[in-house]
Amino acid sequence: MCKNTKRPEEVHARYYPDNWDNKSISSLFIPDATYPRLCGVDFVTTIFNFKRGTAMTTVAVVYHSGYGHTAEVAKAVARGAAGVDGIDTRLVRVEDIEKHWQDLDEADAIVFGAPTYMGSASAPFKAFMDASSKVWFTQGWKDKIAAGFTHSGSQSGDKFNSLVQLFTFAMQHGMVWVGLGLMPGNNSSKGSVNDLNRLGGFGGSMTQSAVDQGAEAIPASDLKTAEELGRRVARVTLQFAGERALATA
């Protein structure tokens, strides 16, 4: 059983004078109010959501899609994140960014996605990156969680270079990068294209489909891999935000 050194009264006095009484906070603990019933990520997430008045933690997915493929991957990332309790998601096309800067400012995490064209992120996504310099001047996204994904028609297509580009962009903004967190698939005699992370990426989600087919040709394993990225971003965001809240209690 995990142990927390802060009694519920201490947490309550710091965070919830208007919304919670000591009995409500004590309900998270066993009768002696010393050991929390919830541990690890679940505990800090619960405390953090109480602190914010049960407000949802938001993961924004901002992306460009030239022919619909990357849009499907973006939906998969958002779907994975939304499947985690306490998470709200926002899908933002870079074409609509002027209406959504505030959504990104208010998000707890931002996942960046672009197709790989000619070995790098697409020009419309790069235009969004350049336009974010106004945010960069004030470091408005500093300490937000960040992650990335990219899609191409070739098995390689130099997608890694696009992920490095997205990573560097996030570092310029002072963000905290989260990788895919999956072991590589389809790399042994027992592997197959149905494996998660079949393209063997670590820095983010890589997906691929034939250039003469539409988004419906994206392998299910690739979309499931993108969902895993979304889930990991959501869980890390909750843990990061919750532990930061507890650290200042």
C-alpha cells in the first residue's frame, strides 16, 4: 500500500476551502487517514482534479493532413487520450489555427502531427510552427507535455527526420517530450505487420500506407499504435500535473 505523508486536512486546507470538507478528502484514505486508497497516478490524478474543481485535463492534437491519412492518425491519437479517465481532447487542424490559439494555450498537453513530405514535416505544418513564434516569445507553452506523430507512403520515407523536427520545435517552446513507449514490432521471424509499432519508432508514432490508396488503407496496427501514443500522453500529463500540484501542497 502506498503511503502519503500529507494528511487530508493539510491537502484540504491548501486546495479546497470552498469545494470540499475534510470528510470528503478523508474518503480517499482508509480510516486512520494516513494511507490513501488510491496510489500512484490514480491518487495524484484524483487530487489534481479535486484541486481544479474536477475540471478535465486537456490534450490537444494539432495536425496537418494533405490527403486525409494524417487526419485519421490524429483521430486515433485523440481517441487513445480520450479513453483515459479525466482527459478531454481537442482536435485542431493547422488550417484553422487562428481560431484555436487559446485552445492550445489552455491545453495541458499538445501532440503535434504532420505527414512527411520530401523528408520533413509538410509546409502547412511548418507555417504553423513559424506562426507559433508569438507564443515562443512569452514561453507560453513552457512545461506543457508534448509528443508527435507522422505518416508517409514509404516504409521509411525519412519519417524519423520529421519526428526530430517536431521534437526540436517542442524543445524551442520549453515543453516536456513524451515518446511512444512501445517496444518495436515486426522485427523477428514471429513478427508481422499486425504488431504494434511495426515500424519500430521510439520518438513518436510512425504510420504508413500505400500512396495509391486512401486513409482506409492505413493498417489497423498503425492506428492502434497511434492510440497507444495518445494514452501514454494522457497518463503522463495527469501524473505530471498531479505530482506538481501535490509538490506545492
